[in-house]
Amino acid sequence: MSNVELTKPGSPPVMLSIGNVRPVDRVVPNTTAGGRPAQWVDQAGIAKQLVVPIDGWVNLNIGLEAAPGSHTDSLTPAMAADFAARTEVGTDFTDPSAWPARPVG
């Protein structure tokens, strides 16, 4: 699994993860992101995340873990879907030389 942490002053960090990410037991699509089926998960006061199945065991997860006193509203479904649409996912997950040089545009 690989992670990229996105930060903005005054907001908790948003984590983009790709790989064998299992933030939910089973992905049940309830939205789309970047033309792919996706699941928006909102665990009130705990975490918010968008799970996008990519291929087999590979998922893209865009999430926000709520720290005590943090603002969990700083990641919306629309923002997560935008991050997903801007994330370039390679097709050969076993060859690092085939991975995008800049995965998030």
C-alpha cells in the first residue's frame, strides 16, 4: 500500500491510499468517482472516506480520520470524488517503473 497525505492549514490531513486498502468489509457502491463505482463512508465523528475499487485487491481510499476536536466536515463527498478523479492509477501494480511519476494532479 502507498499513501499520500494532503494538508491544508487549519484542516486535518486527508490521506490518499492505494493498494490493499480495506477500510470497509465489503465495498457497496453508493456513488461514483472518476467514472468508477465508489462507496462514500461517513462514520459520524470518527472518519469519512471514499473507497474506489480499482482492480482485484487494489482500492483507492481517500479518507479523513477525525482527531478529537477536529472538523470532520473538512472532507465532503464532492471533494473526495474530485481527489479520486485527479488521481492517476497505473495498470501494472507490481512494477514501480510503470507507476505515474506524479500520481495526483
